[in-house]
Amino acid sequence: MKATLEIQNLKCGGCANTITTRLSELEFVDDVKVNNEEDTVTFSYKDGDTLNTVKNLLAKLGYPEVGNKNAFTTKAKSFVSCAIGRMNK
């Protein structure tokens, strides 16, 4: 199956690099693509459990799905993820 999620706090290539790297590490997740202009991440996945795992990981990294809570602490996590993604580029 394939999904496209609209996410919050996506700012740059560093963010995209972190998201792509971390999601690609998940079992049953493939073909991860991040679109910074549209604030989306697209990927292939196995089942509903895998989709929930992806959504939870994105939120944990600071990139919750649009419509979900985006507290200050979540935004701070995205800045850390962004910085890590820039260093690993």
C-alpha cells in the first residue's frame, strides 16, 4: 500500500533527510519521498500497524500529521531532527 501524509514543521532538506533516513530504517516501509514544498511524506507500507508506526515515529521526531497536536515541545523536536539531518547530509 502507499500513503501520503501532510506533516507539520517540515522546514528544509535537513528535515527531509532525517525523515527519509528514519522511516527507511523501519521494517515494511519502502520508497520514502519527502516533498518540502507540499509538506508531505510519501511511502509504501505493509499494513495498518505499519502506518500507525510511521505516524508515531513522525510525531516523535517532531513532524506530526496535519490536524494533530503541535505543541512547542513537538516543534522543538523538529529543530533537533532538522539539525541532525543537516549534519548527516
